[in-house]
Amino acid sequence: MGSMKKSRVDSVFDIVNAALLAVLLLILLYPLYFVLIASVSDPYAIAQGEVALFPVGFTMEAYQNIMKDSRIWLGYRNTIFYTVGGTALSLLLTIPAAYVLSKKDLPGRGILTTYCLITMYFGGGLIPTYLIVKNIGLLNRAITLVVLGSASIYNLIVTRSFFQSTLPDALFESALIDGASEFRMFISIALPLSGSIIAVMALYFGVARWNEFFNALIYVSSTQFQPLQLVLRTLLLQSQQAVLDAALTNDSEMLADAARLALMAEAMKYAIIFIASAPLLIAYPFVQKHFVKGVMIGALKG
């Protein structure tokens, strides 16, 4: 009887747990689903709140307008460049630095770690940073958004913890006895065994670079170098300004045209969001197994 009662309790728990997880999954997926159906719905239906579960007035006009707008594709190209270049530079800086800081016999290791931690909480401020960027000639240049933010102390600490907890010291001591240099041990031992943390850091840096907005807003004013996020912002502001200008002129025909432009810009916003999210959604399954292992770094072993 006790065994049957326990089995029944376990079954109830499994059902409740599955139901809660299903509800949570729906809550997490619905925003993306809504973006998808809104991007192929009639802009008037979106404005009136008629789009909820299924597309209303199916149309591909938003995607057609995106195909015609060269600014969007230029911004998309810039975002890809910033993401790939910035992620590569961040990995190039983070992985070797974390490996060095993981060495317990490193002279001044504590001082270096403390210095890195201080920069997490204290900075020079926006205006001094802007003046430095301006003085070294990085305003309105493509390389600016690749270089800025290339180092993350938090990710550095996570990567250092991986090296300390995953790679045994005996492995490096054996290689050192065999005459291997530190550089050789890093290339031949540490890197091949660090696929999981490299994949996790690439995902972290890639997502941050893909969604980068503030640095582009401050340091890049030329449309030639603006990422996709700023292009979307410009389109929305232009549509809102067109409606405001039309309202001030009291021209009903101009106001109607401006309203249509604003509604179409709203539909294009959802289409751009979906297109901008697609690369990350496609890339995530390939690093998921490494991601699950990476987030366990620092967990207690029982």
C-alpha cells in the first residue's frame, strides 16, 4: 500500500510539474509567436488589437517593404560584422586572460584580480569615455563598435572558474615536466578541453553584440555604420514625426497618409524583430549542450 501510495503521489507530482512547465513554455514562447503572426497581419488589425492567436488579414507587405529598404539591409550587414568581429575579439581577450588568472602561482595574481573586479563597479563615466573615444579618432567608424565593450570582467571570472574547477593541475604539471611551455600548454591542452566554455562565452558575447544599441547611439551618428537596432529606431521615429507634422498642418489627406505610414512601420517593426532574432534562434541549438554544461560552472559537487 505504501508503495502504491508513493507511486500515486509521484504520478500527481509529474502531472502537475508537466502542466506548470507547459504553461511556462507557452508564456516564454508567446511573445516570439506574437511577433511572427503580427509581422504577417494587417497593420490596421494590429493597431486595433485584433491579433492574438492567429494572423488577421494575412499579408507579406511588411517583408516586401523590408526587401525594398536598403537601410535595413545595410544595418543588418553592419550588425553581422559587429557581432562576428566583436565576438571574436572578446574571445581572443577573455580566454587567454582567464587562463593566466587561473594559475595559482602567477605573481601578483590577487592584485590583478582585484583590479579587474574594481572595474566592474567603478567607471570613468559616459562623458570622459566619449572624450577618450573622440580623441583617439574612433567616432563614426566601423571598428568602434567592435572594440568598445570587447572585455567583460564577469565573463572573465566565469571562464577563470572553469579553468580552475575543470582542468586539473596535475595535467599541466605533467606537461611542464615534459618540457612544454605555458603557451604550448594553453594551445595544446587548455583550448582543446575548453570547448564548452568557449561555446558559452561565444553565445554570451554574440547575443550582447547582436543586441548592442547604446554604444551605437552614442558613438555612431553616420547612417553608413548604424546597426539594425538603430535603423529600426529611425524608422519608428520617422513615422511618428510624419504623423505629428501632418496633425499640425490640419491636412486630412496628409494625415491619412502619415497614419498609413505609421501603421506600416509598426508592422515592419515586428518583421524586423523576427528577422533580427532568427540568427540567434538558429545558433542556439548548436551550443545548447555546451551551454548546459557551462552554466554549471562553480556548482557544488556532492
